Amino acid sequence: MTSGHDDPDLDDLKRAMRAATPRPDPVRRAENLALAKKNFAATQGSGMAARQNSERSEKRGVFRGVFDMLMTRTAAAGLTATTALVAVGALFFTPAGRDLMTPPSDMSRPEVAAQPEPAASDAPAIAKPEAPAAQDLQAESTPAQPQADEVVGYNAQLRDAAPAPMARVGIAPDIAPAPPPANTEQFSNKDDNPLHVVAEDPVSTFSIDVDTASYALVRSSLNAGQMPPRDAVRVEEMINYFPYDYPAPGPEDVSPFKPTVSVFQTPWNPDTSLVHIGMQGELPAIEDRPPLNLVFLIDTSGSMDEPAKLPLLAQSFRMMLSKLNSDDQVAIVTYAGNAGIALEPTPASDRGAIEKALAGLQSEGSTNGEGGLEEAYRLAGEMSEEGEVSRVLLATDGDFNVGIDDPDALTDFISDKRDSGIYLSVLGFGRGNLQDDTMQALAQNGNGTAAYIDTLNEAQRVLVDQLAGALFPIADDVKIQVEFNPAVIAEYRLIGYETRALRREDFNNDAVDAGELGAGHSVTAIYEVTPVDSPARKADPLRYARQEMDSEATGKSDELGLLRLRWKDPGESESQLMEFPITETDHPGSEAEFAAAIAGFGQLLRGSTFLQDWGYEDAIALATANRGADEFGYRNEAVRLMRLAETLAAD
């Protein structure tokens, strides 16, 4: 075959191709090119070009032949014929989502074979060619069968090494997708609180926790079809995710919050009781708040280059701008390999400038968290004036791999900075690389809160609906201490708050840091207690234990215990104290019952041994019966997640 004009066989093939090839449609061509670019980008992983590989198979398959023809024939008729040949060959031999120009021998390279497949829902439907054209092509192209065997053999080799993928109609079975990247997530948690014997250890002390990151992490895992990691489940954060209709403080109350205590039968053990402690913070008039200086500290490192990270982050902060006043200020500090200012202090009323800075964020490089924190604190200090509130809002996946990368070192760094009055809150984004332990260390020691944002709905809840609570504290260093009465209660355990435990002597030590309560926030804590005459009692009474009690304690044998609360007014260094007895109560109401359902749900996810024969169906029934008004649907969502967890746990 010497040329396109001298070879009668080639002329016949071109005439067949002209008859089979539809007339060009410019609109459809533009759509197909755009879709091809999208699918190509989706299959490229890091987006880096394939490395050169000198090793080549001696076989020259149909793909190599098509490539050579495209490179050597420039006549229009030749291009028409080869284009049709590529289309038909791709239909029968090319796995979905693969580069048509890559020979099978080149696909054996690891950087090619490991590319992920595009989602099935993203793949366009491929029309099957008319039978005569396909038959003519197969009759004219005798090398096609050996090359098909080559592709099929390559696919079979991959299928032997990986689970068989689902086949699509009209397309050869897909090459199995590469496994997901290694999961490097780290979570901050401890073993469940143990059961305490009141006669030996009657006092329980802990810091409040208004963080909600754990619930959103649990939801993210369940919605992805996976049970959450055990250490990702912090039961108190799941309970405190929800708003509760607790009584708010009135004019007669001296504290900025009002406690409510109820005692009722434990849903998962009829022989024990739950002591439910609810605290509702006051919500000052938002128009009376002082000017706010916000520094958005945004992680723009390479690990943030995912849709659920930097793009969602930018959208979330844009939503927040609607809640800011004209006399508020916003600045943006970014950090990757180096830290820099993406937006100098700007009035919140200039939304155009702020949104432009957010839209211009790009992810690249390593993660210099230390440099970013230092720059953000410096800028927040310069923005602050007398009577104003300054806050740093860190948004990250928690990966600090340059500078300070140890949670303990971060704790010391943030502890030194919080005394200036500039609080630090942390927002987590994305999964797979989430360093939850680092985020918890930052938020707890920065006098701020930690939340995880997986959807725009969650951004609405955290940054719009609860913005005042996140940024304006009404009580600092809030501590709870309960002393149980050994004449009434034999054993107790605190459900959750494992990472918030304090020593007994820390309660009266104002130098010991604790959690902050924000404007309008509520806090819930639940103890499971065992009465002295209950068959659920685990530990036998001691033979030689002291039997007598002083007269004062004997006269208060109807009390289950004593609740003490200690807090500081914002900016003050000396704490205040409130205390009152815990006694039996009537029916607790739907708020306490729903909190108990979530406490049970969290313990089920952690595999707690305290729940006996109580399971997901019981948690679902209890939560469903106590959903209340549920204005924003949070409780309905919790029931849905319980049902999903029940199904996944049964697999």
C-alpha cells in the first residue's frame, strides 16, 4: 500500500467510512469535546504528565496502528477513515474512561493503570453503530481480532488482581478502579469512662464541651456507606449538636445560664437511672454586640484540592458574610508552604472585595500551620481596638506538616496566645486526611469551638444560625462537678466527656482552663447511676467499709448528689460558684428523652458494653417519639442516620 490514491482496498474502506460516518454537528462536537476534557481530567489523578517509559511491547496493536495512521496521513479522506476506525475500535475494545491513544502495552505502566475510573453516572451513553458498518469494518480489518485478544487479556490480568467491576451495557468490562488513597485520619478520643464506686470515688469533675464536630463526622461516614471510626465518636458532641428547649435564665438569675436537672429510668437498663443536666445560655440582643474583627485563616495547601475542602470552604465563608455588620472587619490569611495575607483588613460591608479574595484561593504546596497561625494572630492584634471582639477562624483539613506538627506543641503555642483575648475556633473540611486530634487541641486551648463542615447545610448551621454562640462567649472556663450521695447511689458513670475530664482539685483552681459557653448555646451532660438497692449493682459492698454517716449527710438521704457549677465572666480572672442538690424528678420531658436517645446512639456506634440488649431499633423508637417541633429537621436527620447505621452494622 503506497498511497491513499493507489490502493483500491483503501479506497473501498474510505467509501465505507464516508457512508457510515454521520455529518458533523458543530454543537454536538463542542459538547463532546467538553465532556471528553472533563472525563480526561477526572482520570488523571494528580494531573501530572505520564513519565517516559522506554519499555515497549513488540506487539503493534490496533491502537498503535491508528496512532501511526493519524500521524502519517494528513489528507481529509484519510483522517475521516481513521477517525471512524478509532470510534468503532473504542466501542468494542477500549475500557470506559481510558485514553484512546494509549496502547495496551503502555497501560501496564503503574502510573497509567492506577488511574481512577469516572463514576458510572457521569459516563455518556454510547450509541451502538449500525450492524452493516460494524460488520464491514470487521471484514476489512483482519488484525482486529488479535488486538481484541490483547485488550481482553490485559483486562483479565487486572481482574485477577482486583475485585471484578460492574459491566456497562454495550461496553467491555471496566478496568477495576484503583484503591482509594491511604487513610491518614487521626482522632482525639479515649476509652469510655469507667464505672465508679461512690463509696470510693464520689466526685466527678469535667469541663463543658460545646463542640459539634463528632456528629458531623459520624454523619459524613454513614452517608458514605461506612460505619464511623470508633474514636471519631465523641458522645457528648453528638448530644450537644442539637438545640434543646431548656428554660433560659431570667432577670432573677445571677448567672448567664440556667441549669435544669432531671432524673429518670435508663432506657437501656430499667435497674439504673439517668441524671440529665441541661444548661441554657442567655442570648443577648445581637444588635447590642460590639464590633467584630474576623481573621479567616485558610489552609490552601495541596491536600485541600478537593471539592469538599477548599471550594466548600469558600462557599461557607461567603454565607457567613450576611450575618456581619457594617462596622465589622474581615481579613484573610492563607498558608501552604508559606503564610501570606490574601485580604488586608476590609469592612464587612465591602462584600465584593471579600468574595473576590475567596474566589481567588488556590491550593498548592505543603502545610505551614505554624506560619499561618503566627500571621493570623499578628493581624488580629493589629485590628483590635478597645471594646471590640477579635477572633481567628481556622479552616483546614488539619494536616500540619511544616513547622509545628505536634498537637502538644500546638497546645502550648495557642495557650500563650489566648491570654490576649483573641480566641481561636476551628472548622474541619474533607475526609481521608483529617487530623481531628490537631483540630481538637487547637480549639480546646484557643478558647474557641471545633466544628466539622461536610455540606452547605452544616455551614448554614455553624456560620449563620449559630454564629453568635461561636464568636461571643457569655461564660469562660465553665466546669461541672457532681458529688454523689453514697447512701442513695452505689455507682455512676459519666457518658462521654472522656477528653474533658478534670481532677477534683482543678474545679477550684482558676488557673485551669475549661470550656466556653457561647451566647444562646446549650450544654447537656448525662450520668448513668445505680441505686444502692439495685440488682444492676456491679461491685459488692466492702465488708469493712465505714457504715456510719455524719448527721448532716443522714438528714439529706433523699438527695442523689450535689451539683456544682463554676465559671468566669468573659475577661475576668476570678470564677463564680453555683451549687444545688440533685433530687428525684417527675417525667423528664421530650428534650431529656431525645438527648438520652442520642447518648444511646453514640454508645452503640462505639460498641459500648453498658447497653445490654438495647439496639438501634430501640434508639430509633426513642428518638422518633421525642422529636418535638424539630424546626430545622435536625432530629429527623438523626433518626435517618440511626436507620442507616442499623443497616450498615448488620452487613
